[in-house]
Amino acid sequence: MRYDEALKYLFGLQKHGIKLGLENPGKLLKALGMPKGIFPSAHKTTDHIKDPAQEFAPCRFIHVAGTNGKGSTCAATASIFRAAGFRTGLFTSPHLLSFTERISVDGVQISRDDVVRLAGEVAETARGKLPDMSPTFFEVVTAMGFLYFRERGVERAVIETGMGGRLDATNVITPAVSVITPVSMDHMEFLGGTLEKIAAEKAGIIKKSVPLVLAPQPQEAMQVIEKQAARMRAKIYAYGKEFSASLKDISASGIQFDYLSPGFELRDISFPLPGRFQAVNASVAITAARLAGIEDEEAIRKGLALAELPGRFELLAEKPETRLDGAHNPEAARALAALVKEIYPERKVILVAGIMADKDIRGVLEVLLPLAAKTVFTAPAYGRAAAPELLAEFASTLGYTECECVATVQAALARARTLAGPDGLVLVAGSFYTAGEAKEAFAGGGTLAGLRE
């Protein structure tokens, strides 16, 4: 199997859709010979798993769920572990340019050769030992990630859920620490139509007696999470109570903040991801790392200073300054809008917006459109993408008519850069698919199209 054939196999698994549940991932990992402590042996809960590192020693997992801030928190936590000298695995999604972004060890992405080998191993195992199973894309990729981490002798693994938590394929682990970042409305067709239902799905990663780090939550979500933590006897470490952050400086290149916790304070920490909310994400990461045994102040500082995360207010080009952000729901859009207003209060903004049809289009646009002198609507090359004309209709109902429709992201980006002039700001947002194609227009070699989040 060649790399392109491996990707074709993985892409082809989308025909099986999204299947939330732990039975298939458990069976698949068992067939692959994974250790018993990492999966529930086809059971629908993980209550019986005792030891967070059982038979996967010395690896300790950090499991991260939530709606917004997962990627930043995962990247920061993994970077702290690396700075502390641990061989560190990071499993995250989606990717912007290359599938290999999803699985990395010590900051180095999995090689294409290893993607081919592991995809082949999982496919052969599924066909030979589980002929009646039709694994999904995310189930197979999760198995590939765990296999790779085992092969590479990973000591700390930061695992981001794909969707929800309770029935997410990654929820076959019992972590050393669980983390829930801010919960908001997203993926309602799978997780439920209320904040309480979505929070209940996210809270499904909470395990018995495993500490839980909580970012700030809406009251409805917090009540659900606290009840589940009490049922699981999981001690909560909540932002604003057990720890907090004090922002000291913010710019387009990042933030500086103080981390505050009883008996442990760090002053003047640098974190190269901009936005007030990033102080929260970074402090959540510090707390998770501390609960996993990291108390070395220098490692925490160094790890945060070296953290990287593509697609979050990422600088793509100069003259005009062009930035991309994966903001794809109203909460993420609000955080992005606040950042732009704070850093570029007088700058002329040209917005390039491409949004998935199953997202809250109105909610995203009513936040982002006021930023822009003009908006160029487009659509990434993906079946779920909303047509640019549909986005323009939403804009019209919101009272915004300064917009154009351009068929492709590449052409939309070129048009926006012309409209912005040398001193303007081009902002690409609305979806990681749109951000990925914009980056591909400059970098080339993208493989995002066709992949689910």
C-alpha cells in the first residue's frame, strides 16, 4: 500500500459515517493486541478499569474533551511534558494540511511510511478477525494512534476527543487526568440539542477517582459536569477556584500571564498563542501537567513558550497581513472577534468566510460580519460545505450586503487580498476546512479535503 492508497482507504471509511460507541473500538484494539488497561473489552463503560497505566506502563494519559479550546490545551500540555523530558504522544484532530498532523511523538508528526504501515495493519486485522465490523474513519485512526504510541515507547500521551466524550472512540482509556474545556452548542445532531445534553456527553470521559481539570463553563454545563464528577468520586480542579490566570500582555504574537494557584505561582509566563482565552487554556494545561506529576517551573515555562498550534489566528502572509482561524461555532467566533478588536481596533478587515452547512451559520456570521469592511464568501471542497450563495443569504437577513461570492477558497483568498490592499487585514475563518485550504493555497500539498472533523 502506498501513502495515497492509505489515504484513499481512510477517506473511504467515511461511508460508514460517524458511529458513537465504545464496543467497536474496544473490539478493534483487542484484536490488535493492545493492552487490557487501554480498552473496555467490548463493554459499554470503562468503570471496571482500575489502573490508569495498567499494562501500558509507563505511559500516563491526559484525556481532553470540550467544545472550544481543546486543541490549544492539548498542544500546551504536550509541550510541557516534552520540556520535562518525557517521550510525549499527541493525538488530535482535525488537521489542516496533512493527515500526519493528527499523530505525533515529541513534536514530530508520524511519517507517511508509518501511516501506510499502521493503516494496513488495522485494515488487515479488521478484515481477518472482525469481518462483520465496519470501522469508521475515527475508530481506525484512533487505533493507529495508540499502536504508534505503544511502538514509540510513549511515556505521556495527550488524547483529544473527536466528538463528545462518553461514546467517543478515544474513551477507551483510563487517564491519569481528565480535562474538560469550555462546553457550548456544537454537533447537536449527534450530542443533543441542549447544553445539558452536550455537557453530559463531554462529562462521559470522567473516570472513577481520576482528577478532573475544568475550564470555565456555562452554569447549565457546570451543574451536569459536577454531578457526574460526584458520581465518579473525581476531584474537581476548577478554573477560578483551585487555579486561575491573570493576563498581563496581549499581542498578535501571543500573551504573557501569571498562573495563580495556592502554594504554586508562576509569574510572567509567555505563551505564543494570542487571545485572552488562551490564558485560560494555558493555565488548564499547567494544572493538568501538575496533576500528572510535573512541578518543574522551568519545564512549564519552556513548554508553554515552545507550544505550537496551526490554524489558531495563524499568520499566513504579510502585505496584506493574512491570518486564518478555524473558528466554526459562535463561541469560537466571539473569541476571535474579541481578539481582532483588541489587537487591530482600526485596521480594515476583509473577511473570507466558509462554513459547514451543519453548523450554526447565523450564529457565526452575526459575530464575524461586523468586523469586516467587506466579506468574501466561499466554500472548501467538501460535501458538507455551505454554498457561498447560502452564506450571502444569511448575511442579507442580518443586514449585511457588502459581500461577494467566490467559488473556491484559493480564488476567494486572492480576491480578499486585493480588496484589503497592503495595509489591510485578511481574516480567513468559519471552518478548519476553509482554513486548511487557505493554507494549502500558500503551502501546497494539502490532504484535508474529504476528511471529517
